[in-house]
Amino acid sequence: MMHYSRIVAPAALILALSACQRHAGPSRLPPQPVKVVTLHAQPVQITTLLPGRTEAFEIAQVRPQVSGVIQKRLFVEGTDVEAGQQLYQIDPSIYQAAVDSAQGQLLHAQASEVTARAKLNRYGPLLRAHAISQQEYDDALATERAAQGDIQSARGQLERATVDLGYTHMNAPITGRIGRSILTVGALVTANQTNNVAIVTRLDPIYVDVNLPATELLRFRRELAQGRLTRAGDNAASITIALEDGTTYEHAGRMEFSEVNVDESTATVVVRAVMPNPERLLLPGMYVHARLAEGLDPNALLVPQEGVQRNSHGDPQVWVVDADNKVSIRPVVVGQAIGTDWLVTDGLKSGERVVVEGVLKIHPGDTVAPGDAAAPAKAG
């Protein structure tokens, strides 16, 4: 009897503990710690960076227009040349001989015309006196007209020979900087050959070509009409550029928004900017960023980029913590990137808290333990 009571007592204790656990329910996990940023409206200077590449304002290939041997090179490679400045001298001997021959033919034709005109003048009174026939007078008139034609032809040949002689002076077609010489003294060139002997490039001013989405072009046109963009002429805005090393180019230029053709495959347009380049610092083919100031947004909301997620459709969304420290997903509309932050244009308001760390461990409706993260830096 005593042994039975010793067995029943521990069993009753175990059943009582099990009943207490059932009434207490499952154990709860502590709130997930996250880092949040409290949003505050602030004035932000809106600036758009557009990637582009520099293009020469003018470029001319120097090619010979007559055949011959190069006798002289009259420029220094890599220097600036003026339009009309002589660059090469082609052997002019055969072209000078052609000019001399054409001049002799012109003198011969002029002498023949003098004789024919004198004969025609004598035949005029004789015809009126019926001393000669009409046929003789007509022959004299035809001879005089033929002599005038010979003079005209000789003058054309002389002009052609003179032009060819002038082409032995290979001159710069435009003002600009000349590159290396492809051929040296003693090389043979031919008229209208396909290969150039040098290239002259005008560097001041210089173009910056930017590929711009068609939607962005429409937005810039509206902002230009509203006065948010600084004007630099009709349908043009003032811009600056950042160089490949990150430095800002000291001269401002103007960007034209007058392009009318959209690339159907990419839905972009090539917008051209004109930049002054007095120091010749910009060279064709350089990669730059055009900086377009779009004005001041007095109540901008900046969210750190790590706080903006993307759903399966690529739409931006953020995790918002309410007053009860519960989280929910909210779709937002973001604009451009400003430093390490996104400019949020819709979906959030000042004073709300956005999760920037710990989003992988939370679910909608969870209670979290928010901690302050570094706030977005104030934009100038």
C-alpha cells in the first residue's frame, strides 16, 4: 500500500505540469531588431547626370586633288593650323608647264582673232559697195567668230591648268588642330585618292552627344517651358559636364532639345550639347557626364538605396514601421539617385520610418524592435 502511493504522487505531479503548459500556450519569439530611418522633408537641388561622349565640331580629311610627289611638309604635327594654310607642296613642274602651254595657246588664239576681225572690218564697206560677194563676207564673219571661240577655249584650258597648279599647294580646309602626317616627303600621291594624308579637327567648340530616353526628353522640354531649367537660348538649357576623373569642367555649355527622331529599337534620342573648349582640354571620343540642374525641390524625401526593394515586377517598395512597431510593405515611386539615396516622389510622407537593415528576417504584420540608422545626408 505504501509503495502504490509513492508511484501515484509523481504521476499526478506530471499531469498537473502538462495541464499548466497547455493553458499557457506556445512561447513567443522576441521582436526582430531592425534599423530604421525617419524621413524628413528637406530642400534638395535636383541634378540629372546624363552619360555622353564628345564629338568633333568639325573634322576634315586632307587629300590630294592632283597627282605627284610630295616635296615639302610645312606643318608641325599636333599644332593648330588656319584655314587656307599650306600643309604640303607637291612637285609643280608638270603643272607649271601646262600653264605655260595654255598661255601660249591663248596668245595664238588672240592673234588669230585680231587678223580675222581686221579682215571682217575691211569686208564690211566692200560688201556695201558690191565689190565682194555676200558669201565672202559670211566666210570672214565665221572666221572671226571661230577665232573668238578659240580664245574662250584657250582661256578655259589656262584656267584649268592654273587650278591644277594651285592644287600642288595642299592647304588646310578648316581651322583646327592637325594630327600626324600619314605620308612623308618623297611619297607619291594620286588625285582624289581614298586615303587621307592628314586630318584637321576643330576642337573649339566641341559637341557632347547624349543618349536620352524619349520620356526624359519630354520631361526636360516641359521643365524648360516652366522655367525650372536654366535657359541658354531657344529650346536649349545650360549644362556643365563631369570628366572621366570625376572633376567638373569649368566651362558651361548648352544642350539642344530639338531632336525629332527617336530610335525605335531603344526608344532613345541623341541630344547634342555644345561646349566651349578654349584650352583644348576636351578631345573627341572622351566619355563624360552632362550635368543638368533641374531646380530646387523644397520638400524632397530621400530614402537610402538599401531601404528600397524591388518586387517580382521590378516595382520599388519599402518596409514601413508604424506607431505600434509593426511592419508593412508599401509601393513607392522613386525618381533619380542623389548620392547614396533615392528621391521618393510618391508613397511616403515626412515623419514615417523606413527599414534599411534586417528586411530579410521580417514579414508583413511582424512586430519589430526598431533602432535608428544613419539619416540621409542633407543635399545641397
